[in-house]
Amino acid sequence: MSGPRPPGEARHVMFDLDGTLVDTRAAVEACYARVFDRHLTIPFPPPDLPADLFAMRPREVFGLVAPGEADRLYDAYSEAYPDCAAFVQVFSGAAELIAGLRAAGRAPSLVTNKGKERTLIDLSVAGIDPADLAAIVTAEDTVERKPDPAPLLLGLARAGAGPDEAVYVGDGPQDIEAARAAGLACVAVSYGFYRSETLAALHPAALVDDVPALAAALSVTLRQGSAA
């Protein structure tokens, strides 16, 4: 191949999770707030945390706030998330997009920096059956995380795909950079956690504003239900 496969021609479509299929900002904020209140007795967010909090893993956040207690606080966060998942919002059409890909004989996968347990909770809220995904890669699977290409390369290996057969879909600069490093085109979505201008500056293969536009970029029809 002379370069990455155009998005509409890729059989394998790999997705980010947060900001791409689901909006977990309110759930994550609620979860942090509970842990900070019950275990640190301070409000969330404290003023000295980095502005780009949602690009960090929870264990990293707790390591900054209370280095000696990071593991205990992470466990408390994990225990709280099932309750806070009630705040997870699903981007309209996300489950129908997965079903449409499967109906067209294409293979959706998931590659996220998020932990496996919380990923499975979010997929359940979204109405996406993990069995409908050719591969799932979560934070536990690689030491490296996006923008390093390692998670995407593992996703390709698990799905039995080469870079010339796949495209990646994500909402952040780290997604575009990881895809490029792995040899994939990237469709960036501006309805997630990052501004259109930030994404456009990295020249993704396509930049879309909602799930129907994403479906059009991928040349797929939204469908109701599973195509199993």
C-alpha cells in the first residue's frame, strides 16, 4: 500500500471510547468528587491539578494528589464507578454505528486508555455488546498508552488486521498521533473533549461533528440492533 487506507474503504474500524462513543465527563467528575470527599476530605478538583485532567489516568491523578495513597484511592475510584456510571451519556447513534459496520461485513474494534472494568461498564450503558467487537484493548494490556502506537498495534494484532486494512476513530490529538505512528488513517470527532481547531491542526483524514457525519465518513449506514 502507498499509504493508510481511506476511512470508507477500511474493513477494520478501531474506536476510542471516551469522547468518541460515550461522554463520561460527568461520570468521571462524580467519581472523583466522591473519592475526594470520602477519602481525602477536600473538594474536587483541587487548584493544583493540571488543566487537562481528563487526559490522565485516575492512578496518575491520585499519585499527584496523595502519592503514598494512590493505590488505595484508585481502588476506591474503581469501587465508586459502577454507581457513577449512571451519569455516562451515550453519543446518539454510537450503537447503531457499530451495528451498521457489522451488517456491512466490517469489523469494529475498541482501543482505549481506560481500564477494562470501566470500559465494560461504559459499553453496557452504550448498548454495545463486547462480543460485537473484533478486539478490545484497554489500559491493562500495554505499558504504553496513546499517543504511543502500541495499543493500536496490539488491537490490530488481536483483530487479525494489518495497518493497510484499518482506520482509527478518536476525539483527541493523542488518537491522531497514535494512528499516524501505527500507519493508520484517523477520523477525528469534534463532539468529544477537544476543539475542532486543535484536531484540524494535526490533519486527520477526516474531521466530523457528529455520529451521522462519522458514519458518512466511514461509508456505513446506521442500523438498529446487533447484526450478529
